[in-house]
Amino acid sequence: MSHSDTIPLHPSSQSDIDEIENLINSHPSSVLPARPPSDARASIPISSAPIPSPAFIPSNLPPPTNPKTTPVPSVSSAAPKPPLPPRASEPGGNISASGFGSLPNTLTEPVWDTVKRDLSRIVSNLKLVVFPNPFREDPGKALRDWDLWGPFFFIVFLGLTLSWSASVKKSEVFAVAFALLAAGAVILTLNVLLLGGHIIFFQSLSLLGYCLFPLDVGALICMLKDNVVVKVVVVAVTLAWSSWAAYPFMSTAVNPRRKALALYPVLLMYVSVGFLIIAID
């Protein structure tokens, strides 16, 4: 097939083309006239001379007077400075004993420092409980920094002293003495709490254990002096001493009407220990 060959159009297509050509020829394109040029705008003259500063007009008003300013005291100078924390060497410097402040970190301290701190606490509590002092009338102040190392030591020491004094069955004597003192302290503490006493459980255990110190001294003397008369006298004195040490703490912890119910079991336990000291041969 060559390029000169032509394909005849369909009659409908030919009529459409003729209609389009007629529309184009019937509406010739008209060119709008150009807009006439506008008049020249008035230009604003610009001067290169500097602009003069405005003239100052004096005012007839009187000059303002400065009011007297009262000095305001600064907050930092007026506020009182907080007191410095007490040092460890000063009296009352033990923060943990006073009940205020954060406890010192004892996890990284040497073992000897821990032992010295515990021994000093035991000696301090022993003085407050057993020996005369102005804090005996207030159990809260006397045993605020209570511990259980001192009572445990006094119970074990009394059991060992009685076992050394016995000629036979030393282990059984120690077991009976240790069980009597440990169970007795727990029962006496529960008795005080059931009577409505205002005392901490472990604080009461600590108190009853420290009150065994006079009986420990009496048991040691009776072990060295094998005489019945000496034993009776020593046990009577140490028994009265232990009862005197426990009386103010137990009596103030309960209602005055129930004081006898709280003191009688304590006296009974100390009397039992005294008879055990005399009977051991």
C-alpha cells in the first residue's frame, strides 16, 4: 500500500467536518482594540536634604517629685537561718536516738565500729533501766532507742552461769533457764498488752531483759560463793533490785486499777529465777 492512496471518509464524518468549517467561517475572530495609554501620574519630589529634627516645646507642668521609697527588707536577711545539725561529739548529737532525721548508713562501716556502737547502746540502756536516773518516770524517754542484743546477752549469760554452777546435767539446766526466761518475757509482754498497756512489744521484751542484770550479778556471786546463807542474802538483794527496776515501766504502761495484774507476773518470774539460783548446786 503506497502513501498516495487515500481512504474515502464516511458520509457522516464528512458532514460533521463541513458543519465545523461553516461555524468557523460564519464567526470570524474579532480583535479588541488596544487600551489607550493612561495619563502620566504626578511624581512626588524627593529631596536629598536631611530632615530637620522637630523643635522642643517646653512644658509648663512642674517636674515630678520622687516619692520616698521605704526600703523593703530582703527575705534572705529577714528569715532566720536554720540551726546547724549537731555534731556527733556534742550532747544530743545522736540523731537516731532523738527520733529525728535520717538514720546513718551502716552498711559500709567497719565491723568494729558496729560492735562499739552496739556496746555503747547496751551500756546506755542499762544505765537508764537499772540504775537511778531522772528518766525512769518516763518509759518512752528511757527506752526510746531500745534493742534486743542486751536482753539476749543477759539471758544467755544467766543460763550459762546456772549451767556452770550445776554439777550434773549442765545442758538441761541451760535449756530450762533459757526457755523460762525467753518464754516468760513473751508471756509477760502479752499480759501487759492484753491489759490495755501502751507499750511496744519489743520494747517490753527489751525492758524485761535489762531488768535481769541484777539477777545475773547475783548468779555470778552465788557461783563463786558456795554458801546457802550468802546465796539467800544475795538473791534477796538482787531480786529486790530487779523488781525495783521493772516497777516504774510496768506500772505506767497500764491503767492504775490494773497495776497489780501487770506487776504480779513479773515479780513471780523473778522469784522463780531466784529460787533456781539458790537450788542449783
